[in-house]
Amino acid sequence: MRRSPRPVTSKIDVTTPSRSGHGGPATVDLHRTRGLAPHEVTTRRAIPVTSLNRTIIDLADDPRTHLRAVLHQAEINRELDLTSLTAAVHNANAAAD
């Protein structure tokens, strides 16, 4: 007997400055932030996205995420830099204080 695949949510995560006045459509899980530093933003296919480190930090705050799988995939892709991630976590904690 084959097991059914886990359902995949159709929502996408979007991080936006807290000054934005409205929510997004039902297919968007909107996250607000005070701001993103230039090193926390990059582009993929001409779309601005958060950097890997910022994404990992954001995912760590949400118990619904699959952080372990994200870290594993980043390691497989040879994109995980633990020194850089540690510094980013330190900076995020300092900014939160």
C-alpha cells in the first residue's frame, strides 16, 4: 500500500516592512518586519527575496516550519555557511534587544 504524499500548502510566505498597511491575498502568509538590511536581501529570477541566512532565522521563529529539512537542503546545495549563519543569528538577537 502506498502512502499518500503530505498535503502541500498553496500559501507562499512574504516578508514586508511593518509600515505596509494591508494584508495579502488568502494565498499569502504575510510576515512583517521592521526592515531588512541590504545583506538580508538578494534576488532570484529578478524577484527580491530574503537571503538564506535571513530565511533560516525567520523559519526558526515559526514552529510550523521544517527547519531541519531547509538546513539539510542548504547543506546539500553547499550554500550553508555556519560562520555566516552564526553571525547573522547574533546580529538578529542584538537587533531584537
